[in-house]
Amino acid sequence: MINLIFRRILYAIPIAFGVSVVCFSLVYLAPGDPLQTILPSDASAETIALVKAAYGFDQPLPIQFLRWLGRVVTGDFGQSVATRRPVILEVTGALSNTITLVMFAVPLAFSIGYSIGVAAGCFPGQWIDRALTGTAVMGVSLPNYWFGIVLVIAFAVEMMVLPATGMGLNGSAGFSIFRWEDARFLVLPVITLSMVPIGIISRTTRAAVAEVFNQEFVITLRAKGLSEMAIVRHVLKNSLPQVLAVMGLQFGYLMGGSILVETVFTWPGSGFLLSKAIINRDVPVLQGTILMLSMVFVATNLLVDLLQAQIDPRIRRA
């Protein structure tokens, strides 16, 4: 197992380097000048040259990348063009707010999605399967930003029982999940963020469980007189590696794909920060946010690989 962990970490290093190259390069492919947000329209050529030199934009892209990568390794992501604050402070603050959402959305989405998938997979083709699968398809098909707006209209505008936007009465600085006055701001964005993963995980789990039920070893277990509950336990264990892989991808989605949900609810997380950086063409914040979210995704995949190997010995021998 130690050798497997070491190999997986070695595999993750070139992936992380490739991600850093992509994160640095993509923001320069978009049209527009990143300095247009801080320079007046009538700025002289000398002023533009001085500002570009201050931010390092006057150097060739390979030199910019090497300098940027060297700073990133030491934890220095540069300075925000729009706010003049260190990017690391902007990104970590927003990421902590996103983690607050995710720590509630993950158990909700994974438990409901897995339960629906298991129930549907144990009764393939029956009315329970059709009803639960139809519900899962509906969850995947509904755009999460549209669903969030519907929830705001229903619970914040019409019934006035939950807040529509924001993060607590005193903002993110005074937010506490142990106070209902603040925690109720979580309810609508958490439900909205969980809808798509619930649908995807339930459909994947249903397919994996139904596929394992059709394998020959299940027929052998029944022929030996094993109880149906014991057979279901064997089936769930054999289907779990495939489900874990999808759960890992959905965790990455919840961390990095929440830009629309956070924008709808004005939740000051990484997705909301990313949308503001795109609008302002704030290249250092764009690079820092994308890189941090990408590293979370790489780390999640690494953890899922190790969990799959722990559950399925065949993966360790591969």
C-alpha cells in the first residue's frame, strides 16, 4: 500500500505542473488588457510601461510563467490588480467560504444520491426504479442557477422564511454556523448546490448496483443460500469503487463549479471571486483562484484513487 501511495503521488506531480501551465496560459487567451481596470483611458505610454513593469507584464510569457511559478511555490500568488491586496488572502478567504457551503452540501448530496441509487439499483425495471430514476434525471436536467432563483422566489420573496442573498447578518467576517441567524443563509445555496450531484450520483450508483447484480457471483451466492441482505452487502461493496470515482468528481464540481450558485446568492466564495475577477480582468486573482481549485481537484482524485485501492484489492495489484 505504501508503494501505491508513493506512485500515486509521483503521478500527481506532473499533473499539477500541467495544471499550473494551463492556469497561467488560459487567462492570456481571453481578449482585453488586464491593466484596463486600473489605468485611466488617457494614460500615457510611459505610465502604461511603468505599470506593466511593476506587475511583470512587460516580460515574455515563459519568463512570466517561471517567475510566477517560483512565487507560487513559496505561497506568493502576487497582488490583485483590482484591490491591491495579496492574492493569497483573497483566494483563501473566498475558499474558506466555499468550504463552508461544501461541508454541508457534500453529505447531503452524497447520502441522498447514494440512497436513491441503491434503492433503484436493487429493483431494476420496477416502479421504484422508474420513479427514482425519473427524479434523478429531473435533478440533473434542472439548471442550478434557475433552481436557485425559484427557491429565492418561493422561500425568500413569497413566504419570507429564509434570506435571499448574502452570508450572515454581519457578513463573512462575523459568520457562525452555530447561530441560526447566520446558518439560515446556508439553507437555500446548499440545497441548490446539491441538486446536480444528487442526480449524477444516484444515476451512477443505480447503474453500478444493477450491473453487479447481473454478475455470475451473485447467482452463486443465491445458490449457496445466502440471505438477500447479505447479497446486497456484497453487491454494494463491489459497486463502491465506481461510485467513489464519481463522488470524487462531484466533490471537485462542488468546490469549483459553484460560480453560478454563489453569484445567484451573492455568497462570497471562490466561485463568486472568480466571476468578479473575470469581469475585472484581474489576472493574478484569476490565476490564483483557478490554480487553488485545480489543486483541490487533483488532491481529491488522489484521495479517491487511494480509497478505491483500499476497498478493491485488485486495484492495488494492478
